[in-house]
Amino acid sequence: MVSATSAVNASGSDQRRSLWHATAATAPTTATLEGRAEADLVVVGAGYTGLSCALTLAEAGREVIVLEAGEIGHGASGRNGGQVIPGLKHDPDDLVARFGRDRGEALVGLVGGAADRVFALIAKYRIDCAARQCGWIQPAHSAAAAQTIFARARQWSARRAPVELLAGDRLALLLGTDVYVAGWLDRRAGALQPLSYVRGLARAAMTHGARIHTGSAITRIVREKEEWVAASAHGEARARQLVLATDAYSGALWSELVTNQVLVTSVQTATGPLPEALRRTILPGGTVVSDTRKLLYYFRLDAEGRFVIGGRGSVTDTVSDSVYAALRRAAARMFPPLARVPWPYRWYGRVGLTRDWLPHLAEVGTGAWAALGYCGRGVAMATTMGLLLGEALRDRREPAYPVAALKAIPLHSLRVPLLQAGIAYYRVLDAIS
């Protein structure tokens, strides 16, 4: 018997000042889990991974129950920057070296198509989430970083990806700032309203028969004979198959999910809609951006012309005003007029980082699966992982993504002081470079 408890319903920040909550499409109506329910699959977590998996199986006629401690998109799916970026933190040649030529190239193709997969899903289910396949620029913050991204762009170009090296006037024209001297553009990427997107996935899954219960924190998961039982305060859901899709918001749900990754805070702030004249000078190429710093900045304009910038915060669920102020200063260094506009929105959430900087997919028990650790590439990769897992369960075959046992990170109990020291060290490196 396997048993676990969850504290995920008590986690997270106050989202009342989030831009995404202020502008999201209406969520579908859901209810808490009451009494006993049975299905072919129980999914824990109503984010991109869980809902794309549930949608795949519900569309195939399977009975699916999704359980969520908070609201739909309560975790990272409703708190991220809305940048849809293909690929992983590892470059294509690195993946081939790690997994071998055939398996590595297959993985490169899989993750390289992650953004296309998101936009195709949005089009198929007509999800209203301000989606734009507008491209992503990764500008280099130093000469050494420039060499790294030049190699990255060449590797993707060799695999016929629609990418372009950028420098000088061309880069400054697309960004609207000259603080970076080199970069590369990946036209497969884009942007969306992340909370609207996850709510749209939920609506599509429900249309195909999936049952979604919000406000239903799981207090116990056990294996009884050939079924998994996920129990909440007021009910229980039973199924032969179980998917744990809680990632950085797992709490104490399942010990292997906790020790397999470390959590950092990603912090964001946004302006109101900018005046049209100012709006035309910032990112006039229409792209999204995230740079090469160890503690990177990522920024974009939303569909109504609000400037959104994010970066790494603390290793706890407490974010001080000084962190938001630092983001505003960074924005003003790139785009000086932003120093004089209001910034009414601010929010933060958790990012799960794995030891090898790869997302992890594992069968954690007979018929029980977990996918987690997207390392900042969650919009495209969490969706992809959910779809692949759903297809594998539907067709009773191995997932297309490599499956491996979850392993605890050494010294995981010391993660907070170690991460604090690491963040301080990276700030120094970024300042020097």
C-alpha cells in the first residue's frame, strides 16, 4: 500500500494583483468532489500537464476525473509569463550526446515541435487565449553568452528549424533597445494568456466528458487491489490508472515528487496598457524575449500592450517589494520611458528544477505516472508531456518521451540555504558579465 498526504491547497501567493487573473477568460463551472466516483483515469492537478492528458483520454471515450486543490490553473499554469518556447535547456547536440544519435534526434524533434503542438491544440479547440506564434528572441548579456547562443542557433538551423542569428541594428530594431549586442530568433515560439489557455483546456476536456473537481485537495492516495484511490475531505475517486500532474505544487502529495526537484520563485510585474506611441517602440518585432543571464529576465507585451517582465525571486513563498522594484529598474534600463508609467500588476509562482535540467517522466507505481520538472519551459513542454502521456495510456504503449525512475537530489534537505547561496553567486556572475 502507498500512502501520501497533500498540503498543496495551502500553497501559493495572493494572486489578486495578477495580470492574468485580471484579464483571463471565464473559467468553466466546477464543483468539489463529493462522495465516491469511479473512472478509468484519475488525474491530480488541473494544469497544462494534467488537462492535456485528460483531454486526450476523454476525447478517446475514456472516463476521466481531474482533481484540483485550488482552482483551474492554480499553480504554474496560471502564473507563468505566457511565453511558448520550444526545446529544452539542453541544446540539440547535447541531447544527442546524452541519449545517442537515434534516440537523441527523436527527442530533439519531439521537443522542437512543442510550441507547434500548443498552437495546434489552441486552433483545434478554438481556445480564446490571445495566442500568437510571434517568435522568441534570446539575446546575449555577454560576449561569452553570445558564443553559446550562436552555437545553439546553428544546431537548430542544421535541423531546419526556422531560426535566425541577430546582431547590431537588426537586433536593436526587433527589441527596441540596444542593451544587447547579439541574439537569435526562433520563429516557432510565441505568446498566449496562460490562465485563459489552461481554462480553455479544461473546458475542452469537460466538453468531451472529463469531470473536473476544484477545491478538492487530496489528503490520501492508496493502492487498493488493482485500483488507485485518491481521497479528499469529502469524497474519493477510484481508477486503475493515476497521473500525478502537480509539479512544483506537489506539497507533501508524494515524497518522490518533492525530492526529485528543487523549487525557485519566479516573479513578474506588468504595466497597464501603454500609450500607442510608446508601445510601438518596445518590441516592435512582436516577439517574446528571455535573455541568457543565470538569473534571467524575460519580457513581452501582452495583447493589450501591457509590458510584462519577470525574473527569479527567492527560494521561499515570500517576495519582498524590493524584488519587484528591481524588475522595474531592469525594464527602465532597457526602455527608459517605462520608469514613468504605472505598474499595477505583480504576482509570483514556483518553478521546479531538476538535477539534470530535463523534465522527468516516471511510472511511480503500477499504473501510476508522474511528469514534472519543466525548468522554466512549462507552457510548451508541460502540454507536450501531458499529450504524450495521454496517448501512451490510451494506446497502451511506452511514452515517446524517455521514461526513468525519479531519484532524490543529494542534500535535498539543505536545498533552501544552498539555493540562497547559489542565487547570490549567480547575481555576482551576472553583474560581472
